[in-house]
Amino acid sequence: MKLSKAIAKAGCDEVLLTLSENEELNFGAIAKLMKHRPTATRALKELTKAGLLEREVLEDRSVRYRLTEKGKAVSKIVKDLKEIEADFE
């Protein structure tokens, strides 16, 4: 999957920015921050598939996510784009 397609999907930018501000978060925390569980689920799946997130299933069967090095680089770009976008509003 092309990187641009992955980050263009609903909620992906929000997940990247949220994880860039937190070293790692579990699924429940991400879904709560996004306020829409299905969007969080789809975004996490797409970003993981694109190699931007690392997914870890813990002993208690909860799932924790963190940015990969590629994800960290892309999240910086997304943050810069959001700042530029805000300047034009």
C-alpha cells in the first residue's frame, strides 16, 4: 500500500499525532481519544499494515501500539502539514 493512501484514510493522521506525543498507547486509550472506536480500529490496521506502527499483544490480551522509525518520520511530516494548514485557515 502506498504511504500517501495509508495516511489519507480517516483517523490515520490523528493516530500518528497522538502516538507522536505518547511513546506507546493501548487500543482502549487510542479509541477513547478518537471518540469513535471503528475509525480507530481501521486507522490502526492501515498504519500497522503500512509499517508505521508496531503492534504488540500483551499477556492480558490487550494490544499496545507504538510508532516505528518510519512512523516517527511520517508523523513529523503530518504535524508540519497540520501547522501549515492552520496558517491558511
